[in-house]
Amino acid sequence: MSSAPSSHSTPTGEPGRKLVLIADDDPGIRLVLRHRLEAAAYEVEEAGDSQTTLQALLSNRYEVALVDIMMPGAGGLEVLSKAREQGTRTLVIVITAASTMNNAVEAMKRGAHDYLTKPFENLDLVAAAVGRAIEVAGLEKLVRGLAGSAADFTRLRDEVNRQLVGGELIGRSPAMQEVYKLIGRVVTNEATILICGESGTGKELVARAIHFKSSRWRGPFVAVNCSAIPAGLLESELFGHERGAFTGASERRTGKFEQAAGGTLFLDEIADLPLELQPKLLRVLQEREFSRVGGLEVLRAQLRIIAATNHDLEAAVAAGKFREDLYFRLRVIPINLPPLRDRREDIAELTDYFVSKAAREMGAHARYVAPDARGKLQGYGWPGNVRELENTVLRAALLTPGNTIRSEDLELGRTALHPRPMQPENNLSLSSLIEQRIHEMLENNITEPHDLYQKLIAELERPLIEMTLRRARGNQVHAARILGLNRNTLRKKLVEHGIPITKSPA
């Protein structure tokens, strides 16, 4: 039997007060969190089971809710899904143990705003996460007031969230889930991070995600490309200079380390940092201090440093092009981003996102991707990774004459695993087409596939489901009946294939 959430503070509705729900079956956790949040001037109410939590979320009385995954009843993830499906406006921060980080990844997929890991080593980070969510909730209220419809609000809300974090990390593959787990772990500390990955894999997106999920989210995020600035100017660009430090230095200038105070400095292409500047960066990492060029004043480095490279730094160290001590100082926590060819299961979701982006930001008419075009994208090697995929899809979406991107609309490079799209003859049977596709998958891959069955089923299932949904005008009940599937089975397959789930018409 459920009961109303318990309150331990002043009545709601007081000007300047924000109401927060703490949902956890552990009274000790609720007590600790309540004391910290009330000290930060938030009103707090509590819930100890799933049913009470769901009722509280659906009341839309709360700006933010902290919801534990493991609670009596349905559990936090199911509560989150039900609340989102029924239109709750409360932003949910999931609470999860570090040993169940996979649940945190799943929570983010189901619409959680953020997640925190137990045990809480620093309650200030909890308060900061709530503060960040409160600010987003305020922006959503503003957007909701400006939006003329629910669809307008969803579009504007997503845009606000993108602007806050500077982009989106997309992908459900095991490789990307590992990246999400690392992000979840590193945001709770201040350690220096080295992000490694090929060009176009999204290193700056990861750095931005770490910044905006950490307690430094209110501070600036300053990015510097070490390869794009001439070596003679890079020292001044990073550390600043005093007036008269060199010819042309007519006034004092602050560098990126000062500009990033209180926030994060992202040093991209760190392998291209000149050898003569590496000792100075090493000093910043060791002593947390630096001086401007031509200056004597010692300044404190009050920031977090995230570096990134698409080069093999160990090889650079062995070749004498990069200091070994600096390498180890930068590589306190390494994050390795997988190339797109190693997470092909994300290509479909990324493609759909970029098609929507082209329509939203560039006015493209394309809304769909034909099955043969999807197969062509899936089979390409993507040496330029996600950046190349984005450019390819955006170009096709803008130039296609209709509302569907076709295989012939896609311009790919020379490393396609099957560069010419399959052109089946009209007299080929379905079994012959499948046999041809299997032969193509076996013969044209660089390495022998180890999941041929799953890949082939995915290629058959996705276009079948998409075409049926279009025929059913998005009505999932009707589509499930045509396919001969249970509606829950259909919804599960929509998630598996990354097909956008739209609410079925009543």
C-alpha cells in the first residue's frame, strides 16, 4: 500500500523555493540527501517505494527527483519509463551503485536527466547535479511557454539540451556503453583525462559531456587545437603574456589557462604540442601553477585539463617527440573512442539523427532512408568516422529530390566494402536475393564476420518494420497486427533497431 510522499520542510509554493523528491527505500540515504539539499535551500519530500514514486512524478509538483534504481515494487527504471510515457515534466536523476553502471546507461536511454553513483563520496556534487537540473527545468518551463504545441516543445527542449552540452553522444553499442560508463565515473573527480581516438570519432563531444556532467559545469569550457596555432604563438595563446614581453605585445593578454578558470581546458591534438612547451605544461599539471610570457607573477591553475589525440603517444615518446613524464601526467584516466567501423550497430541510429538534424537546421525535405541506402551506409568502411557519416548524410538529405534518401544519393569514398549498390534483377526470388547478400557479406568483408546471423536478421527486420509502420501511419497496434507480433515485442524491436518510437494515435 502506497502513501503520499513525506515532507520534512516548509510548505510548498514559497517564492524562490524549489521542490525536490528523494525516492529511495533506504531511510539513511534519504536523511543524508535531505540534509544536504535543505542546506542548499531546496524543499524536500521523500518516497520509499516505486508506487509512491510514480504517483509523485505524475503529479508534476517537483522540479527534480532523485530516484534509486533498486526499490520495492517495479524498480526505478520501470518507474522512469512509465513516468516518461505518461508525460511527467519532472527531471529525474537516477541514483545507482557503481557496480550497476549498466543500469545507469539504460536509465539515460529511458530519459533520465542525469545519474549519480553510490556511495556518495562528495555530497556537494549531488547538490551541484540538482542545481544543474533545476536550471534546465527552468529553461524547459520557458521553452514550454514559447512553444505552440507539444511537438514544438519537444523540439525546442531538445535544442536547449544540445546547446547546454554542445552536442550529443549517440550509440547503443557495447563499445559506446563502455565510454558512457567511463564518463559516469570520471565526472565525480578532478583527474586529468586523455581521450584517444581517430579523427572524427567525437573526442570533443566526450570532453564537453565530462565538463557539463561534472561539478565544474557552471564554469567555461575552453577548447584549443594545438595543431592549428603556429608554434611561435601557442605559448602566448595558452599562458598569456605581459605587455612588452615580445615585439608587438602592446598590452597584457590573458591566455586559455586563465580564461578556463573554474572550468575545463580541452587541449586537442596534444601530440602536436612543441617539445619546448611541454615542460611548461608539465609544470601546470604537477604544481597547478603557471606564469604569463614575460611575467613573474605565479598564477594558480584552477581548472580541469582534458587532452585528446588521434596519434599513438607511446610511439611519439619512443621516437623522442613527446616527453614520457608529460605523457603519464596526461594519461591519468585514458578514454579510448572506438572507430565507427567497430560499432556498426550505431550507424542506423546516427543516420536517423543526422537526417533529423538536416531537416531541423537546414530545411532539408528528406525524412526517410531507403533500405538499399541503409545497406550501403552499413557496408562502408568510414575512414572519417562519425564526422564523415554526418557530412555524407547531410549532403544526401539536402540534394535528394524527394523525401527519401536513396542509394544513388550517397557519395562514398573509395574504401566501401561493397562500393556498388546491389542492383537485383526483377526475376530474382527473395531467397536468391538473400543468398546474394550472404555471399556479399562473406566475401567482401576485410575480416571474416562472427555475427552473420544477427547482421542479416537486422538487415531484413529493420526495413520490414519501417515499411509496415509507414503503411500503418505510425500506429503501432495496427503495425503489430500486420506483422503478426505482440505490441510489446514490436516496441522491443523498435528499440533494438534504433527506430524512433512515436506515440500511436488513439
